[in-house]
Amino acid sequence: STLYSTWVEPSSSDNKTRIRVAKYNDNSSSWSFVDSSGINYKSFNPSSTSQDASQPVLFVEDKTTPSLYMAWIEDLSTTSYVTVARYINSSWNYVTFINKNNNELSSPHGVYHSFDSSPYVTWSELDNASVRQIRVSKATGAFWDGNGITGINDNTSRHATQPRLASLSSYLYAIWTEIGDNATGQIRVKVSSASSTSWTSVDNSTTSGINRNSSYNAEAPELTVFSSKLYAAWQESNSNNVKQIRVAVFNGNITSPSWSFVDNGDSTKGLNLIVDSDGNENASVPRMTVFNSSLHLTWLQEHGLSKQMRLAKYNGNDSSPEWTLVDRYDEFGVSRFGLNNNILKVAATPVMAASSSKLYAAWSEPNSSGITQIRVVKNPF
């Protein structure tokens, strides 16, 4: 397998933001660009006007011969679109534009669903009533949200954002944050069974999501499959309005769904207590991946004026959950600092991926001149 990374960077030719993609050679420890001079719609249609491209996400069509897909947001003719491209024979090929209501959209995410051998994308889009709806489509542009007017929101009159997808057996799952009755973000989860365009809620409650406490705001959800089970992670404020990392596992029962917490925390502290025992520093943006038969989670942990890139490994025991820090130790044990290139800087946008028997973590971090750089580290464990 090959490791790819994507990010957004201004073009020197027109100062429009373009998508950059690079490929890593593990033998030479070097990166090479696979995007010409950057990607936007003009890359495929030279006669078009160059526009800003943003929020790229990569995902793999995991067939016998895998294909790399990418989705991003781009404004064309005053309308935002999810743009999809596919990397074939060392070049990017345009697939489609997707937009339901010709309104502003954000937060694209993609996944390959092995049950019907199709890549899917999801995003948040304003409807004609200016309410953000969660939309789902096949990467070809065929809508998969079961309704031509609204999306798959639990309450289509409430804003919903930050969707993610996960595939498990014949089920396609979606997770997102949605404003609840108490005006706080609730983590919602729905499932599409056997390629149905209808979506069924698998929350703990019909009135709230899977939050640890529905009274407190929850955001930045993540969804992944580990050991044939579905795990969710997100950031959630506690009673002191300090963000904690929460992790829960789904019981797999569509008709009688329930979620059990496996973050080894309590009512006020989440997984991040392994580096912040009193839970008084914000922890945010959890991201998960499976490597070497173990579930790993990375997140951003505030430390003074900095944000540290932290990484932990799960013991896999849902009955007696435990997380172990696997990023940085010092002579006193667990370090207060993470993977940052400069521990005094603010890390952002964490991601993880496994490739060639190694685990990689990537994030953005400003250098000494204040210019944001992409940082990547690997650890074979």
C-alpha cells in the first residue's frame, strides 16, 4: 500500500486555494507531488475560471485493484459543490459535481461500501429554508438520502453538520452533530441497510443522541469499524465547559440499539484524562484508525497556549476498557507534550493512516514564521 496526503494551499499563479496531493516513498523517506500544480475544477476544464478549492478528503475504493478517490468543496458560478475525482494511471480524473439545492455546503467525507462495491460521500448542505441537512450520495452523484427535499437529519428543522461515514457488512452508517432541543450539539447516528436509501436511527434516545450528557455540547464526531464492531468518538463539553474526548461502542442491534462508553472516563472526564488527570484542558477533534489489530485514536490536547497532537491505543476490551498513550514519554513517564514538531505551537487537523506495516499521523502546525506546515510522523511500534 502507498501513503497519500492532501491539504489546501494558495496557488502562486492566481492566489486561489488549490488541493495539493503528495505520495510517500517509504524506502527513500521522501514525498513527491501527484497533483501537477494543484487541483481544482480548472485542472479538468482549462476553459473554466479558477476558483477556491477547500476541505479535501481522500478515501480508497478497496477492490481487487484499489482506486484512490478524493472529494472537496469548490465554488462554481456562486454555488458550492462537492467535487469528486479519481486517481487512475498516475493522473486525476474528474468524476462529478454534487449539490442538492444549489446552496452552500461543507464537511465532505467519503467511504467505500463493500456490500454494493460503491464509494459514497456525505456532506452538510443548506436547504431552501437555510437549515443544514446531512446529505449522502454515491460518488457517481446518485443521491442516497431517501428524500428529495431534506437530508437524513434526525430533525430536518435543526442544523446538522460534520458528517462521517463507515461501512460494516451490509450496513452503511452515518454520524454527525445536530442541534438538539436544548440548543446544544447532539451526536446522531443512522444506518442504511442492504443498500436502502432509507435511513434508520440507532441512537440511544429519540430525544437526544449518544452524548455522554445531552445537556452539553458535542461536536467533531468520528466513526470507525474495529473487530467487526462500530466505534464512535467525539468531543463533548463537561459541566465546567471543558471539552473531553468521548468514545462509545455500538451493540450492533438495529432494532434495539444501545451504546456503551469505552473511554475509561467518568461524568466529567473523558479519554484525555490519561494526559490531563483533572480534565481542565480542552481536548478536541478525535480521529481513529485500526493498525496492527488495535484501535488507535489521536486528538488535540490544549497545554497552556499550545495544542498537542496526542495518540493512544485501545486494549480492545469493551468490558474493561483501557487506553495507553503511545506518543511521547520522558524521564517522568507520560509526557505533557505530544507529537508536535514544536511543542510550543498549536497543532490542528489531525489524521491517521496505516500503510506498509506502519502507523502514520499527520497534522498542520505553524513554523517559526507563522506559516502553516503539514507534519507527518511514522511509528512501526
